[in-house]
Amino acid sequence: MDFKDEKTVMSEMISQVGKAMLENEKDAFAFAKLLESKDFKNAYQMLSGSLKENFTEEDIESFITEDPVDLNPAPSDFQEKQMPYKKIAIEFANHLVKKEFENAFNMLTQDQQQKYTVATLEKNMQDMTDYFENPNNIWVETKFVLDEGAIDDKCIYVPIDENGNSEAVTLEMIEENGKVLISSIDWGRP
């Protein structure tokens, strides 16, 4: 098989297999279990005819056994540089969620402290989440922030969720007097 880009081919194969499983009312979970147990012959037998024309049993086996996906990749330099800012962003959002508005206020630059008060932080948070059904069940999507979250090294997108509803704060940060502080807040999802 001639591969232009193995990741693209693998992605296309997974997409095609998933669609075929749904169309033919086959059990995609069973297919995944066969792959996990390295039973490539039976996994291949589950494929529809058109997929069997495009892929061989050996192709499936090579995608699964060669070049495994690293589930814990080493962070890039960019991710490492972002980490202190991500932690500050998560801390700030957690203060908002926990209604600790004075603590959130203390994380702002002097310019932002002139723009916001403790009361206006509370009002902005309330306005942003007023449609949430259970305001006492709001959380910060910490994993997203740690894994994705950054727009650039000092601008972090922080989702705030509540059972199917989602908003966010986008925070820009600077170092001021040896401390990382929030220099800008955008309220709500883009």
C-alpha cells in the first residue's frame, strides 16, 4: 500500500471503519476489543467489503502495532513555558467558580484592578453563567486547560462548565513586580 502520510491514512481508516460499523449496525466496541487483544484476523472480518478493498489485515495490524501513539508525550518547550500561566489561569477561574471574588481580584494587575472591583467580577461571572441550571454545580475544565488551553504562551482559554452548559474566560497574563498577574479578561465563549 502506498502511504502519503501514515497518520492521515490511519485517521481516514478509523473514520471509515466507524461509519461502516454504524451503517451496518455492527458493534464498534467489539471491533475495538478485537484490536486491543490483537485479534486482527477477526477485526478484519468485521470490516465491510469496501474497506477490505482499501485495507488488508496486515495494514490494520501495522497501524496498531507499529508506531504506537504516545499517551504521555513529553511536553514541548512551548507547553513547558505555558505551564505557570495555565496554573494561574486555573487558579483564577476556580476562585470565580467558588465565589472567592476577592481572591480573584488580588490576581489582577493594577490596571485591571482599576477596571474591575470585587463586585464587578462577581457580576460578570453571574451574567456569564446566569442561564446555567445549577449554579452550585459549576467547575473548571482543568484537564482541557492543561492539555490544550493556550492561545499563546501568556493567553489561556479556560472553560467553565455545568452539566452540558459551557462558558469560558480567556485570560492574558504578564509579569508585574516579579509576580504573574492577569492583565486582561474576556468573558464568555468566543
